[in-house]
Amino acid sequence: MLFDTHCHLTHAPLMQQLPRILAEAAAAEVTHFLVPGTTPNDWDSILKLAQQYDAIYAALGLHPWFVCEHHLAQALTTLNQRLIAHPQLWVGEIGLDFMRATSSEAQQQQIDAFEAQLQLAQAHQRCVVIHNVHASSACLSSIKRCHFTQGGFAHAFSGSLEEAQEWVKCGFKIGMGSLLLKPNARKIRRIATELPLSSMVLETDAPYMSPEPNHPNHPRNTQSVAKVLAELKQTNWHTIAQATSTNAFNLLQRT
């Protein structure tokens, strides 16, 4: 059994053909999914999906790309209401993306939104799903500044082994995804080789980050990630599937 810990099933083109997508994933032994939100506009559709399918888990958050498009206080009020109403709900996808935000003002706007959501997650004792691009040090500083201790998933990790170890110390599992499928992705392959399996989860980010040019990513590709990780760990992919799924469930069962 494989767990895709990061896939946007409510986004096109997946949502329009969801029964087929889930059937194809199941054929590849991908049976559980965590669907993160990116803006308040998709929160209700994600909650509806999680209520419809027992194998789908939900996280709601304001993604750093869209911070400037939404009124933060209003979004936080809505998120707080959803967290009260849904005790199993995570917070995400939240974080920092300094590739998109290059000015100090834009970066601070992302930091303010990130820390406000961290504080909300801490207050409700919920795990989080982190988006981090060129901002690992700033993300970790925010986590420590907010005294956030609930942990979660470091999505689509692309940093160094040393950075990955810092995230693990803060209670996070490292998301191993499509980047691992690139033979020249040396940093993530070093992490995959040297980091304990107990610190990893699998993901696709479907329909994004596709390993196939001009084709949307698919949750079934979780199996491909598991097989590459198995080669690097010198084991079989079913062992990878069991270990990484257990890691995901252990965090989900805390909420």
C-alpha cells in the first residue's frame, strides 16, 4: 500500500476524471492520499472530497504564491472555523517561496502569512504541509520563532542533507517526490540514500511536477518514486511502501 502525501486532486485535470484517476492509482497500489489546499477558494471542495472518500485526507492553507491575492485576517478566520469543525484537518500548503518573492517586502508578506498559520496550527495541535523554495533557513527560523512543535511534511524537498536533518529535528518527514526520478538530482538522491527511511514520506504533487513532459502528473507515479528509493536503499519497493505509509499514518493519527 502506497500513500501519496501530496496531490492536488481537486485541480484540473484530475478532478474532472477523479474516479478513473483513483482507479488507476489503486492499480499501482496507491490507496491513500493527502490533498492540500492553496487558497480559500479550494478549501470547501477539498473538505467535500475528504468526506466523500475515507482514503483521502485534507489540509487547508494559504499557499505563499497566493498570499498577496487574499485578505489574511479573513482567511485566518475561515481557516480557524474549519479547524474547529474538522478535528482531523491539517494546515497546508503553507510556507515560503523566495524564488517568487524577491523583494524584502514580498518576503515579509509571505513570512507574516506563514507564521500566522503556524500559530493557528499550533493552537489547534495540527500538523502542517510545508512549501519551501529557496527559503529553508527562513522557514526553520519561523518554525522556531513560533514555537511550532506539531511537525508535518516538508513537501517536495530539494535542499541539502544537512537541511533535511534540521527539518527532521523539528518533527518533519521529508517528502520524496518526482525530483527523485531525475538521475542527475544528486542532492535529493544523497538524502534518499543517507537519511533514515523513518524520516521519509512519498508524494507526487500531481498534477504538477510531472516526470513526463507535456503530461500531467498522476498519483500512480508514487510507485515509481518508491521503486527509485528502493534501489537507493537496496531493498524492495514494498518495504519502502510499508515504511513510508506507516510514517504518514503515525502523524495523521496524532490529530
